[in-house]
Amino acid sequence: MTSQGVEFYERLGVKRLINAASWITVYGGSIMPPAVVTAMEDASRWFVDMHELNAKAGQVIANLTGAEAGLVTAGSAAGMVLEAAACMAGSDPAKVWRLPDTTGMKNEIILHRAHRVNYDHNFRAAGATLVEIGNSGSTAEWELEDAINENTAAVAYIFGPRRGGALPLDKVVEIAHKREVPVIVDAAAMLPPPENLTQFIAMGADMVSFSGGKGVLGPQSTGILAGRADLIEAAYANGAPNSDSIGRAAKVCKEEIAGLVTALEIFVDTDFEAVMSGWRDQCAHVVESLGDIPGLRLALSEARPEMLESMSNAPRALIYFEHDWKGPSRDQVLQMLEDGDPGVRVNASGFEGEIAIIPVNLRRGEEIELARRLREVLTGG
């Protein structure tokens, strides 16, 4: 493993991690390519007009997403705040100033019950009232049609780990647009594949929010907002650097904008077939290295980006604990991995008590150390 760039963390006494858990914010998101870091350093040397910089960066986003306009945000969560604010307050300075007080505004955002996640708090932070439709297993078209009324500001669509129970996005767009209601999308973790950068806009979504610090490998504190020109203009009116907006708290600095634009340009020019192949090889190494341990079942789950679920866009190595397993519990395994130095983080969000190795943040060669540490913990060796 590389020791490059550890001086700062060692000085603070912060332990480094091997991240096999995916692009997760609490583990630092992703590692930025050198060209991104260089662009941020270059941008730090001069002052610029932030309105001009935001406009020029937005043009790059628009060109790469196929949208009418774009905006760099302070992460995808901030993008969700701005989506809601844009649909409720528009660019009206009096309404912009009043948020999150939405008195007298259209303030209802319709959301599938199957799409309820922690992050829908960002819609409510802007002052929206969420109106749920459907249940965890299914949603009928009439439920969306019936929920739209004179107070509806938007219909939200969230691509999370599992989409079961929700109407397809294209059907949501069709129903909402018949009533002239915009559709706003949270697609934070849906890159890669790069096709998703344009797919949701092409399907008719009015605004789409992506993370810039996950698969795009930009600064962790950045996001991408793309969509209709009038709504992006309204989102900007409700965001930084404007001091009278609810989005002022989610400021994006010039260095972060430079990093995000550079990362996005690299992202669309990346050979992701080769990247996926490398990730698969890392997963295969883990599966092959641990497959002989009694009481465990190892599996290599192939990437299935066509499922449009955030956990399916990369291959995974899965470790299942069988009924005859006599070793430490999953929680004990997680704790022992965490206690090592460097610490190891894996994904334990599955429904069968399994451990998932998601290789997107594994550096070359780290799969060897990861497999060694897992064997040591699992066997007590």
C-alpha cells in the first residue's frame, strides 16, 4: 500500500482506512485524480467573479449532460435543497427571502413511499411538505394523478439502493407534465455508468442532482445540478453566493468548482469497461482468497447498471455466514477490521447479514491486504 500523503493525518493522529465500502461520505468519498487536485491548486491563485465562474461551469455541465443549463452545488444533498427551493420560490426575490417559510407558495412535493430515504430531509429543509404515494411494494398511476393539486410544486424521484414499488421515471414524467408539474430527481450515487449523466434528462426530468464526490471523483463537497434553464436560474437565485438565499449555507468555493469541472471532463472520457474489469478482478481475488474457509459462502455479484439502483453499478464480493459458521459474528468481524491499522471498512447494509466488498475505492494492490486482513479476522489467524 502507498504511504504517500499520510503526513497530515499522522500529525493529527488520524488513522487511515482501506475503503471497501463504496463512495461513502463518512469515509471520505473518493480519491481525486492528480489533475483535479492541480486544477484546484491553480484556481486558488487568483480572484474571480463567482457569478461568471458559476455561469461558465454551468455551461460545461449543460454540454456534458444534454440539459439546458447546469450548476455546481455543495454536494447532491444541497442540490436537492435547491431543486425544492427552485420549484417553490422560483426566482422571485421576495419568495427566495422567505424560505423556508412557504406561506402562499406551492409547497407540496410528491414522493413515492418506496423512495423515502434520509436525504428527503433536504426537500423539507427548503420548506416543502412531502406527500407520499404508494406503498413499499407498489404504486398505481392513479395515486400520482390524484395527489397532484394546486399546491403541488414538484414530483420527486429518488434513485436509492432499491426502487421496488415505484412507478418508472418515464411514466412519472408523463403524468406530471400533463399537469405542468416539474419532476426533480436525486441521482446522487448513479455515476457511473456515464450514460446516466444524460439518461434522466433525456427521459424528461426537469432537474437532476448528482454527487460530484462519488463516482465522478471530484471534490467530496461538490455536486452537479442539471436541468431546465428557468429552474437552474431559480436554483442559483436560491443558492450561494447570494447572501439572501436559503442555499447560502451551502457555499461552493472557486477551487471546488475548478475541481468538479475537471473531474467531470475526465469522467466522460474514461474507459469504464476497463475500470469495471479492474474492479471485478479485485472482487475475484477476495472471493478466491477466502473461498476455502468452512462455514462461509463467497459470491461474486456482477455489475448490473441497467437496474438503475445505486448498489448495482459496480461488481461486489459477497461474504455470507452459513448456519454452520463457528467463527466471530458479523458485528465482531466489522469491529476487528475497524480496530486494525489501517482500519478497514466494508459494506454491511445487505438484508441477509452478509458483508459486501465494494471495490470502487480500493487502490491497486489493496485487495491483497484486504483479503489477508479478512482471513486473519475470520479465522483468528
